[in-house]
Amino acid sequence: MTPQAEPGGRMSAGRFDWAFPYPAQRMPTLADSMVCTSQPLAALAGIAAMQRGGNAVDAALAAAITLIVVDPVMNGLGGDTLAMLWDGASLQGINGSGRAPAAWDAQRFAGRAKMPGEGWDSVTVPGTVATWVDLSKRYGKLPFASLFESAVRYAEEGYLVSPIVARQWAAQCGRVAGQPGFAAAFLESGATPQAGDRFAFPAQAETLRKIAESGGEAFYRGDLAQSTIAHAREHGGAMSEADLADHRSEWVTPICGGYHRLAIHQLPPNAQGLAVLIALGILEHFDFSDRTPTDPERMHVQIEAMRVAFRDVYASVCDPAHAKTDWRELVDPSRLERAARGIRLKAATPQPAQALPSGGTVYVAAADKSGMVVSLIQSNYRGFGSGVVAPGGICMHNRASCFSADPGHPNGVRGGKRPFHTIIPALLSRDGKVIAALGVVGANMQPQGQVQIIANLQDFGMNPQAAMDAPRWRIRDDGKVMLEDGCDRGAAARLSAWGHDVILCKRGDLEFGGAQLVHALGDGYVGASDARRDGIACGA
């Protein structure tokens, strides 16, 4: 059968089979400056910002703003953004997570086993736009409005939807199709776009212009804020004008842990980056450098360390103003040593992780010639977040899902409180100098993926692309262990014999997350982008 051409002779993208049945070797990129992210158009927008005289912050922001348009499943204007950066002399962190509407109290959610996952009652104040503004004001070189050029063009003129984005778009629509504003925004003609289809969103282009021209004021205190709150009221939401107007990002001091002479930097709670420091702090007491990355004994110990980390983090991490445990106690060296001694070789410890839905998140790593390195992550939480789309294409996240419905839990829901947060940008340093930016997307896969990639880098000296290409394991929400195809022969059988409930998965399963990594070389950088997503490492 001969494929039919569209009018004008153009072949329809829908005629292709967009499956990828064969393993593909992806090479890293080496260059003086670098942007890595999960969608090529966004990475190119970041590089374009550098070529106009911008620095790594400008590049990361241009990429992040463009991702709102070209990867709308995973992040939106109504989401949160967190970041860390090295300015060449010091580390800085910014917590751009929003708070629960002030009117919320425990009674609003009384009787629920868990928090809502859709609708306005799953929405906390979005912090993404404020984070962009604050980063640009403090560190950017280019005018804020200029960072929106690519995003506005793609929203107005359209872009070709990439394969993984198309796959995620179709997978999430069933959950949120009935939410207010969603179908009109993202279900054009009642169907999801296929890979290669052009998608445009002119109303969102106008929203982006307003944010750019007002320096974010329109979003929190102007006409965009007014239309968003009117939408909330119409559909039963409690968010108010004051909730938006009062939002502020918070500059924070990153926290640090070690792994075999490598320092790992994370944002403090309410983010879950503490889980990475706990797991690696336990693994510090083991040496598997003479094994393969997917040796079953090595994976077993990593899994057991991760279970300990999840147990601690899910019990205690919350808005620090409401914490009952000082996070420093959880990474005390003597405590980590005791935890390491408690791991039984070849014997699993049942420790189900907290039930968390699959995440909808994007990550950007950027570095420039001056030595500035940026690690930035932004998220809808689940794909398309709450499903609510306020006027102008403002897709609202469902980050309130991360609160506990138990009012006695440190992370219990309360008005004005930040929820437990899954998104965790990381920086790595050695001898007091930052050498890498790393992020992995995918809810509770984020700390698990970071632990595995960091261990591959440090234990074996693997190059960044190989470190992230290696097959992964994942502790599922119910405690079962997913194992990606390609692990050492017999690994699944041995892990099962030691008590792990193993599920074998094909390569390309999106549950194993997607990573981006920029690492310093002696002169310049090497960038790697995970083949499990659509992305690219782009250099200049």
C-alpha cells in the first residue's frame, strides 16, 4: 500500500509508526556552553538566548518558558518551578513552590483517604512565573521579555508535537478531559494531536505576552489574576486574589550530602531531595566499584537504601514551618552508618512507598563559558496537573495532591502551607567547585534516578550519557520493584529470590523517568539527554 500524501504533496505524519523497537545509542554533546532538556525546541531556545549575549540563567529560563508551550502535558503556567545555581563563587537555591489557598482547612477535606487529584481543590498557588521573574532580576543579563520570544512564536504559529509528548498527551486526557477549560484548550476537535501534528494556542501566546511585558505582574495582580480567580469561583475553588498577590518565591540555602568524595547539593524541605542524601549517605558505606552497574547485589543494596530514605522522607518532610523533625537528624552520619549496618545482604525488607501518582515534570540543565551552572525543574505534578485550564491557557497543577489528608501528619493540609514537593534539581561539586547539574523527572522516580546516575558516575567513572543510559530499577508506589530490560543476566531471578517482588519492564517504559545532565570538562562541558524522552543536549 502506498502512503497517501496530504494536499500540497506533504506526507502525513500520522502515516509513520512512532514506535521505537530498537535500542539507540545516543552520543553526548561537547561544547563551551550547554543546555539540556526534554524537548529539542526548548533546548534550542535556550542556546539562542546565550547567542544573544545571555548567560546560563537566561538560557535556562528561555528553555523553561518554551517548555510551557511545546511540552504542555508536563508543565504549565499554573505550576511550580524550583532551581539551584552556581554563579562561579557561591551556591543559591530558590523555592518557587506555592501555598494552599488561605481559606482551606482540614474540614474541607474531612473524610477523604487522600487529597483530590483533579479540579480546583487540587490546586495550590502557582509559583512558576514568580520564579522566572526572580531569577531573571537577580542573575539574568537579557531583558526579561526577550526570554519569551520562542515560546510566543510557537504558541502563535504552532509547533510539531514530538513523539513522547504525543504519547503522554493521549495517556493523560482520559483523566482530565471533563475538567473546566481543558477540552477547549487541549482537545482540539475532540482528539489529541499525534506525533508530527501541528499544534497552536494563540490565546496562550497572548497570555505569555502579558506576563513578559508586565514582568509577571499581570499573572499575580493584574487582569490574568482576575480572570483566574473568577474561574476558580465559578468552579468551586477557594483561591482568592490575595492568595495570588501574596505569593513570593523564597531564596534558600541548599543542603548537602556526600558520596565517595563527591558532594551532592539539594534544596531543603519541603522538597524531597533529602531522600537522595539519605540513600547516598547509606551507600557511602558500601563499595561496589568492582561490579557492573546492574549487578543484582549492587541493585539490592541501592533499593534497600532507597526504602530507608523513602520511609524517613514520607514520614517527616513538609513545609519547614510545620516540621516536627529537623531534617539534619535524618542525615546525621552516625544514623546513616547504623542504617547501612541494618541492610541485610540478599534479604529484602518490605517497605512500601507512599502512594504517589506519576509525575508531570520537565527539567533544564544549563551552563555557560563563565562557569555559571543552573539546575531548574518545573512541573504540573501529574500530566496536565489538575486538568483545570483557566482563561488564556493557564493550565493549573495539582500539587495539593501531595498534602496528606491526615490532619495529624506534619504534611497535613492547611491554608497558607506549602505541600511536600517531589521536584528536585541537583548540583554536584568536588573540592568546593560545582561540576554538574542533574535532574530526573517522574514523581518518586526523581530521587531513585538521581541515586542511580550519581552512583554510576562516581563508582565507575562513566560518561554522563552512559550513566543515564544504564538500565534502571524503580520502587513502585506499592513497594514492588520495576526492573528495566537490559540488566545483568539473571538479576531479576536473584532479586526475586532475595524477597523483592520484581516486575520486568521493556526499555522505553516512561515509568523510569527522564534525565538531563551537564558536566564540566577541563575546558567546556559535556551534556547528556535521556533517550527515554524527546530531548537533546544542545551546545554552543
